Amino acid sequence: MDCSPLSASSKAVAIEILVHGAQSRTRLANRMGLSAATLTRLVRPLLEAGVLVESDAVRTPGRGRSSLPLDVVPDRYRFIGVKLTTESIYAVVTDLRAKILEREVVAIRSLRVPDVVAAVSAIVDVFQSHSDLPVDAVGVTVGGQVEAGEIVADSPFLNWHAVPFRALLREELGTPVHLDNDVVGLTQAQHWFGYGKGYENFALLTVGAGIGYGLVVNNTVVPTLVSPISHYPVDPAGPLCPLGHRGCMTAYLASDSIISAVSVGHGRLIGYDEVLEMAKADDPIASRVVSEAARALGRTASAISSLTGVELIILSGEGVHLAEVAQSSVEQGLIEYDVPRGPNSECVVRPMTFFEWARGAAAIAIQAEFPG
Ligand SMILES: [Zn+2]
């Protein structure tokens, strides 16, 4: 990418086009509330740097210059997104608009930091061997707390503490590397390229091995700590979480909590997917555990709505099929403390695979690098 400094206003124009697609100068000026003259001044350095192009200049040479749509050239860029789970590394190659071009999943044999660095490096090498284009940047996300984009401060899933993961990867890969929390990455991907596109304010609530919470306010991702939503109190008479809280989100919704509650009831170990199947088939124990978890999810979504006023709440995460199995219980939790005046947040269930999380990691790299 070009290294000449771009003003914040020019960058905003480039991001507007990246996110919302090719636009004429007239439409762009209207959308951004800019005069034609100001827009021309802001666009010029972007054209000179090759960040933007006049998109159909070749096909319709007769038309006036000002009517030509401006666009980015997504295919000129390559980003790699990597999402680490305890069992596997999910990796994708994307273009500038986070469109997935290639994907790979590799089992993790060891969670030792040098082994994971080597495994990520091997995947990046394979991807690079498939393309003539250099990789612009690699984004990596992990579950847990990430400090200043540099250090995995605490990841209970990986059992990592104070690991300077970005610098270690940067040294190994030799390309720019960006590191963040996995829910932050997924939120960023939804914000620019996914279900949150077009919303100035939305939240993402994920359930699975852990509970995640992402928040966008005024088109900006707000830093949300991992632990407060994980242990958000839902019901003081609820089940216990590993930290000794009664009725927190983890106690109700973490996969292990659901698995152990149903397994204890039946006296045998029962996996998460089987729990959901049993709930669908009206098994009394699974139905009870799943419906109570779904109600807790609805209550927490309702709290997010009350506290933030976001227009949209996206429910996702690998455990979110629970919200489809027990949809009426989610609804109950959502409306339990309603007041007779609205409007409330729209709440939607959007299952996403771990490749979507890897795309979130790529989005972290795109956001950091574009438009240079
Ligand atoms: Zn707790």
C-alpha cells in the first residue's frame, strides 16, 4: 500500500466506499454531507495513491468524469485471518472486502506458544504458495483478553497468560500482524462486511465455550471487556459457575455448563449437540436446561438493549442453535421486563462457522491497514 499520509477525512471517504460499495461523487457527497469541491479535494490523493479508482472509466469512456463511480480494487489485496480455538486453527485468505478466497482448518497438536506460532506460520506459507500476490497483513484473534493488540494477557481457553503473541508471529512471518480478541474481530467483520452493515449501533452476543459481547456505537467498535458479560448476573437463584457465581451467563450458557447439567441429570456424559437434539425431542432434563439457558440469553439481550439502545442485537457463537431450539424461551427473556413503549432492539439469530470468526481476524487486519 502507498505510504504517503492521508488525512482522516480522505480515509473516511475510502472507508465509506470500501464498506458501501462503488458510488458516484454526487451520491458520496450527499451521503457524507460534503460539498462537491471538498469531496474532490479529499478524493484526489486517494486516486493518486491508487486506493480508489474510477470504476468504469474503461467501459464508458464517453461519459463525463464526474459521473464515474469511485471504487476500491478489492482483488489487489490479500489478507489472511486466523482464529485459534483449543482444537484447531481456522484460517482464511480474503480480499479487501473480506470476501473469503481460500480456507483451511488444521488440528492443533499442542497449545505451547512456539508450536502454535509454527503452526500458524505453516498455514501462511501454504496460502502464500498459492498466490503471486503478496500478503498485505495477517490478522489473528483468540478468545480471551488481548492487551493493546500485542499481548494475550489471559486466555483461559488456550491457558496462555502474558504471551507477546503479535511480536512472536511478526518475527516468524515477516509480514504485518494484527492481534485482537476474537469477538472484537467478529464484531468488526459484521460492522463493515456483515449483518451489522448499515447500522450505526448494534451489539453482538455470542454463546459457546465462552460468552462474548461486541458493541458498535456511532459506527465505532466500543472496547468491551470479556469477563463482565461472561459473568453478567441473570438470576440470583440460578446454577453455579466455576467462579462461584449463582445464575450468571456462564452458569447458564457456557457449553460446559449445559453439558454438565444435562449429564448429571442423566448420569452419563452427553455432548452439546445431543443435548439440543434431546431438547427438541422433549427430553424433560434437556428441555429444562436449554429453555432456562435460552431465557437467560433473552434476558441479557434485553439488558443490552436497555443499557445501550442499539437498533440490532445479533445472537451468534457455536452454541447459538440453542436459541433456535428454544426460541420461545429467548422471547420470554426478552420481554420479561418490557415497558409498554418502545422501540426495542431487533434481535436476530445468525449462526456463524469458525471460518466467519477467521474472517473477523482478517477484518482486524483490513481495518488496521486500509487505506494506509
Ligand atoms: Zn460466573
